[in-house]
Amino acid sequence: MASSKEYLDFILGQLSALEDITYRAMMGEYVIYYKGKIVGGIYDDRFLVKPVKTAVAYMPAAVYELPYEGAKEMLLVDEVDDSEYLTGLFEAMYDELPEPKLKKKK
């Protein structure tokens, strides 16, 4: 099941207090970036983030879920209706997220 554009728009709206939030559509799902780093994504209309230590500490009761078959587990974000919570989560996670990989020139 692919994710809806409406759910993506809702999540982007909840994150509107942050600058430099972008996304990329991939196979019917959406990868979410913050200042160029991958934070997580929307998979089957579920908002999942990378399970970095700060995210686990921020959401101690979060459930681990697979975004898709064969992927690494991610954390399910339940508090999607609270924009301040989401903003705080992204800000807490940012420094711990891996730097984007540079594309090699051919």
C-alpha cells in the first residue's frame, strides 16, 4: 500500500516551523530530510524515523516497525498531531544523523 499525498502534506504542515524540510518520493512512499539529512519517512501512511539514540530517548515507548520488507527497523512516531513534539524530535535527532553520502561522478 502506497502512502497518500494528503498524509505527506499533513506531516510537512506539522513540521512547518522548521526550515529546510524536504522530501523525495520513492516507490509510492516518501523519504523525509531535515537540512539535507535523512530523518525518516512515510511508509504505508505511517511516520517512521531512524532509531538513533536521541530518538529512542525522546520516544522511550516508541514501537519498532519495518518500513518495508527487507529494511532495517525504524521508530513509529505516534505523536503526529503535536507539531511542537515533532519539531523537538527533529532538532534532537539532527546532530546524530549521518551526513549525506556524496554522489560519485562518473
